[in-house]
Amino acid sequence: MTVIAPATAGSPAAGVAPVAPRVRLRPLTEEAVFIRRSILHSLRTPDQLIMAIALPTILMLMFVWVFGGALQSDGGYVDYVTPGIILLCAGYGAASTAVDVAHDMTAGIIDRFRTMPIRASAVITGHVVASLLRNLVATAVVIGVGIAVGFRPHAGLAQWLAVAGLVALYILVITFLFAGIGLAASSPDAANGYGFILMFLPYVSSAFVPVDTMPAWLRGIAEHQPLTPIIDTIRGLLLGTGIHSADGWWALGWCALILAVGIAGSAWLFRRRAGRR
């Protein structure tokens, strides 16, 4: 006579297949996978990097060679405009993040990710870090073009490191904003259209002309929008003219505030769209 032992705690019940234990991934494994995925996507579609370099470069050449003589007849306009072009370059490069995120959200791949034991934030982190690396490369190229057409910075090593840190922080901020736009948009085309609105911000700032040359009603907007203190800080560091402490603190404060909103908003939108908790 065969005796069947009753199921005990820790053993599978009779007739029930044992459940495989959930695999625990090492910290940041998911983020590393999605960063690699986004970088490979960038390498396979180099048009994003090309456009991130080409558009700001064309604008720089146009402002320096076409408008520069009228705006500043002594030929020094390239020194004034290059810091603004640097920020413009970062914005153009980050704009593709909105399209990439919107494509992920509408192509069905998120449904597959949802069944995997991964952190929801890893998907957005991959897009953001890849955009940061791509745009730092594009910014370096644009600075090189500026030097080739006459830009002569007077910054030392400490100033260059401060500029690099502030530009990287700004790219991170603007990329999270574009990621949020991609999450909120109904399609990649809509994300591209909504993101284009942010491209106008540098034009209503101190990027191309001093704000005191603007009409009074527009001057108030230009002086109190986030990009003006960032651009003025970068300009002061690169040209060696010094920066107002208020501009430096406003630049960091705006970046920190917008970054916090961008991270929180992107996380909430992703959970809402992907059904993750």
C-alpha cells in the first residue's frame, strides 16, 4: 500500500507544478540594458545625431556670417552668440527623445516589457542617458565649429569643467521634458509637433541679442525665463567676463526645479500609460 505524504509548507501541492523562483537582477541591470538598447538605436539611425549637429551649425553660420555684421560690426558677434547656439544644440538633440519614447509607447513593445520583472523607470532612463551622451558629442562638435569660425573663449580648465557640467545638467533637464512629451503624446508625429514648441524658448532669451534691446513687454519675459540665466552663466564662464552670482544660482535653481518636475511627471505618465504601479 502506497502512502501519499501530505503537502507541507515549502513543498508544491499535489498536482500543482512548482513555481520557478523570481530571478533577482543585480542593481542597475535593467537600466544598463535599456541604455545599451537606446545607444544601439542611435548608432543604427545616425540621422538623429547628424541633425542635432547640422541644424545648430547652420544657424551659427547664418547668425555669424549673415546677421553678425549688422548686429555687431566689429566681428565679435560670434563670441556673443556661441553660448546660445550651444544651448540650442542641446535642445535640438534632445527633441528626438520625445519621438523615440512615443514610438515605444505606441508600437506595443511596452506591453511586452510590462510582463517582465523590470523597473518601469528603466525604459525612460535608457532614452535619457543615450540622449545625454549623443547630445554631449553634438555639443562638442558645435563648439569646434564655433572656434573654426572665430569663437575665442578665454576660459581656464575650471571654467570649462563648470560649463561642461552645466550643459550636461541642462541636457538632462530638457531630455526629461521631451520624454514627458513623448509619454503624453498620442503618436510620434504628435510628440514631434509638441516638442517643437520648446525650440522657440532660446529665441526669447539672451541667446542672440541682449535682452535690453527688446520691447519692454518682451524684455520681462526674456529676463525671467529659465534659459537666460543659464546662457548668461555659460557666456560669462567661456568669455572670462565673470558671472553674476544671481545668474549662477538662478541657472542651477531652474535646472533643479525643472528636472524634479520632469522626473516626477515622466514617472507618473509612464505608470499611467503602461499600467505599471
